[in-house]
Amino acid sequence: MLTVNVKGCESFIETSVQNEFISKAQSALETLNRGTGAGNDFLGWNKLPSELPQSIVDDCLSVVDKWVEKEIDLVVAIGIGGSYLGAKAVIEALSHAFTNQMGESRGPKIVFAGQNLSEEYIAELMDLISVQNVAAIVISKSGTTTEPAVAFRLIRSYIEKTYGAVDARERIVAITDKKRGALKSLADQEGYRTFVIEDNIGGRFSVLTPVGLLPVAVAGFDIKVLLKGARDMEAICNKHDASNPAIQYAAMRNALYAAGKKIELLVGFNPKLQYVGEWWKQLYGESEGKNGKGIFPAAVNFTTDLHSMGQYIQDGERTLFETVIHVVNSKRSVVIDADPQNLDGLNFLAGKHVELCNEMAQLGTKLAHVDGGVPNIEISIDQIDEYNIGQLLYFFEKACGISAYVLGVNPFDQPGVEAYKKNMFALLDKPGYEELSKELKKKL
């Protein structure tokens, strides 16, 4: 079961201050659960694990069955931000690290598009789909977000030209708005199978909806177990006492922020968690970074990044703290051999598991960084599997809502992301942006 350990912060935050912020987090949890806070029309995710209709899971699995029948071997998941990061995080965490090189997977290979505007990336993606039996999942509430809309236009055109319009209907699934929007209209017109993004669930909180569940199911992983983990964590995170891990995490990170720690490093000691860090960065950055406030979220992978970022973390400006995801049990076993020559001097490790070295690296890093002025929060999960990843996802979502309310911001809006879009549209000469285009081009 997921636990939070804040002992690595005790030398930085007095007990009285910890208790003060725990009380604030408890009040924030009450605000969240009662739906009385800012953005309360976006709380559909809060009870999602326990209230998700079984029919949605069944419908996801029926898509999997259909595509297995058609021998689909590559699925392009098209989306950006919360429409792709959650699925990417889960699939990367659960997949064999060398699936592509070994040519084996539990389901069709999943690749992602619509998360950038790189022409080379798109061209190379088209190279790939030209030699595969392809289907696509397009995820967009409006259908007009530039990055995924561009990718979908190109991939849809390829699928229709290659397989014909009739077969294309069985190869494209749209996850979009219930009633309106360009993608919804197109899906109805073309007869695509659709899943709904509910109005009360924002993109960065959508991983436990079809937005995340369908790509994960297609990749061959057990979404029922994923949801079971999230459901069990939902019950734990609704407790109003200090044993609630979401309260512990939200309280401590806000106490550290008040003490001048402005940057949070999410640390994984297993490379499978890299995209969990990417998903977490959006979740917390977009939820808290507003009104001139917010902890800056960054993510690193140890021990790898200790050889690049370790110097700064140890000795740089003391404005950061670490949150480490500790995986208690490795699912694989590798023991280090003895070497008669011992030229590398490693025979003292003979007979020991590689993961023991990883554990000691983690402990040694914690001691060094805490001594160097970097507080340490530790989040432990039993192992990397569907159940524990489901727990981790919901835990971070719940703690995010609590933390943002403690901070005093609306966790569920993102007014700052529109500025670049307006400038991009103007510079691309989109109709309606002529005046802004003139203003911007004078600055260039």
C-alpha cells in the first residue's frame, strides 16, 4: 500500500508548523469533497474510481477485441497534455524496457502523435505507419487544438486512402465531447466509435477515464486492476486524519514552500517511472502555477541524473526539495557475479542483487542531500504493476487538489496556456487574428 514518509523534512520544518499545515490540508480536503471551492464544476475525477460505470471498461475491452480480430499491430494515440501524458506514463511504467527491440509486446504497439508540431517527427511517424497495420485513437474535447488536429488530419487521410472509408470507421476511435465540437461532429458524420470526455473532468485529471484507459487496455494491460488500485486509494485519501497520505504530502510540500523551497524535484530510481514524472509535472504545474504562486515541478531520474544534476542538487541554491518515488520490491532478479581478476574492484558486491545497490544509492543520496540542505519526501509503492500505478495516479490527483486549495489557487483552470496559442495563430495568419499578427510581426 502506498505510504508517505516526511522524516527527511523534520530538520527543516518544526513540528508545530507541520501540524498547522496538516490542519490546513484537512480543511482543503473537506472543501474538495464538499465541492465548495474554486473550480468545483471540474470535480468529476474525485470519485471516478468508485463511480466509473462498468460499461466504460467493457467498451474499452471491446475495442481491444475488435482490433485483435483485425490483427492491428500499431495504434497511434493522438492527443496533447493530459490527453496523452497519463496513458504514456502508465504504458511506459508497465512495459518491458526493451519491448521494441525484442519485437514483442502484450498488445499492439502504441505510439503517440499530436503532442508536438515537429515536421520530422510527423514524417518519421508516417514512415512507421506505412509498414504497419494501423488504427488510431484521437483524443480532443474540441477537435480544434492545433497539434492533435494537424496530426489527426494527416493520419486520418492515410487510413482512409490505405484501407478505404468503410474500413477506416473501424480503425478510428474518437474520445471527445458528448455533444459538441469539431471532432464530435466528424465522428458522427463518419460513424466512428466514440467515448465521452465528461464536462466535469479536465484533461490533466483524465487518466482514469477512456482518455487513459483505452490506450492502456489496447497496449495489453489490465485496466480493471489499475482501477482497483485507484479505488482503494480513493477510500484512503478520503480520510480526514493525519494518516491520509494525500494530506501528509500536500501539507508538507506547502510547509516547505512557505519556508522558501520553491522547486520540487520528483525523483525516480527506476527509469520506468520517467513518464510518471512528465505526467506529474503537468498535473502540478498547470494546477498550481497561477496568480504569481506555485511550486515549480521538475523531474529527474536517479542514479542517472546524479551524474549530471547531482552537483547542483547537492551544492546549488537552497530553494528546492525532493519527492522520491520508492519502489519497495523489484519484479526481476539479477545477482552480481564474482570475478577472479577483480580489476573493477567490485567483488565486494559479489552475490548481491543489483537492486540492493539501487536501494543503497537511494539511501545514500537521501542522507547526502538532506545534509546538504535539501528536504526529502518519500512516497513508497510496493512494486510497479497495474494496481500500484493505479494507486499512485489517484494519490497524486487527490493530493494536487488538496495542495492547490492550501496554496489558495483554483486547481482546475489554466488561463496562462492561451497566450502562446493566440500568438501562434496570429503568426500563422489564422482568420480573425489579423490585427494581432501585425502587432507581433513588428516585434520580430
